[in-house]
Amino acid sequence: LKKSVESLEKCNKSDVRKEGDLDRQFHLILAKASGNQVIPLIIDPIFQLMPRIRTLVYAKVDQAKSSAIEYHNKILNAIIERDGDTAFEMMKEHLKIAEAHSKEIAKDLK
């Protein structure tokens, strides 16, 4: 997870496809680390359907990358501290922001 966050931080902003892939990898690593075998099975197909929208979000929403890095770090730190409640809350907030970014892109596609 830490390496995933570091890779996203270092990724060239012009490579929005790679940024989207690194974002996806963080969530897949986390899903696998959960120990719940169903979660990766659910998450992977969702991400397979979304590569275009993730790329668009990183390309069009200025704060998308900084927000992802901020929340990935908050989630990672909560996990390191073994604070499941905070990790859960940070993930919920992260997903709300990602949803808002996706909606912003979707309205522009109409």
C-alpha cells in the first residue's frame, strides 16, 4: 500500500492513464489485504468498467490526484495504527469525494 501511494505521488501528472491505474491498484491491494475473498471479486470488475472515467477524472479535475493521495495516506496511516474505525471513515469520505469527481465529469459528457 505504501509503495502504491508513493508511486501515485511520483507519477507524472501528464500520464493520467497511469494515475488512474495506480489509484485502482491501491484499492485492489486494500481489497485483497482485507482478507475477505469476496471484496476483490466485487471491486475488480467495477474498476474494469471504469478506466475511462478514472482517466477523465485525473485529466479534468485539478484536485483529483491530490485528494486521492491525501486520502490514500489517511487510510494507510489508519491501517498502520491498526485503527479500523478511522480507516473505514477515511475510505467512506474518499469514496464520497471520488463520486463527486465522477459526477462532475459525467455532467460534462452529457
